[in-house]
Amino acid sequence: MIIIIIYTIISFLLDSLLSNYISPSITSMSIFNTIYTIIAIILIYNYFDNDKKYLKIIIPLSILFDIVYTNTFMINIILFIIIYIIFKQLNYYIPNNLFTINIKTILGIIIYNILSYIILLLFNVNNYPITILLTIIYKSIIMTIIYTSISSILLNKIYYQFYDKKIK
């Protein structure tokens, strides 16, 4: 389990680190922007048999994400739990290989961005045109695929070298 926690912390820190080097401006998005924490919570679900332990990781992570990155109390907790519920159901129907994991993480990024946009629009917190939302989604796909592929291969190699089963 320690490998999963380390990976999740690294992903959380990458959100901050790379935003310092890659332009975080909405008007000039880079193709290397993505939300590494969302990718991490989708990838690590495959290593858990016990949903309670998984939730014990993603709920504090969502609280930290709220505090550090978005400053929107409770929104990311709700979004992370919605993503958990959706991908819990998807894992019953879609096998876990490199291609499908990439599809799942792209879907996760799309779902997170659309739900964030809708919530912020409903509460009139931040109004920006839907074209910017589509640009954010479009430009995050490349880095999502790159980070998911590398993470998935490394996590599988490292995790199953030290552990033979899922976390119960």
C-alpha cells in the first residue's frame, strides 16, 4: 500500500510543480496540462479490493486538493466521490489493460472538467465560455495519455514485484 500512497503523493505534487513550468492560463493552454491527481485516483482503484481503504485515501486527497489548488470547499470531495462511483461501475464492464486504462483516465478528466464547469456555473462562481472548457479538455488529452501509460506500466511493474495481491 505504501507504493500506492507514494504514487498518489507524487501525482498530487506534480499538479503544483508542472503548473509552475507550464502556462496555467486559460487563454493559452499547453498541450501538457492535465490533472495528475484525477489520473492517480483512477489508476489506483485497480489495486484495491476494499473500497473503504480506497475511500480513506481519496477523501483526504480531495480535501487537500480543495485547500491547495482550488479553494472551493467540498466541491472536489463530491467530484472525487462521483468519479469513484462511475469508475467502480466501469471496472465491472471494461477490462484493465493499457488501452482501456487510458480511455478511463481520459473519461475521468472529461467528467471532472465538465462537472466542475457545471457546478461553478450553477453557483455563478466562475463564468467562462464552453469553448474554453472544450479547449481545456482537448489540450489535456495528450499529457493524460502519456502520464497514464507511464504510470500504469511503472505501477504494475513495481507493485506486483513487491506484492502479489490487491489491497484488502
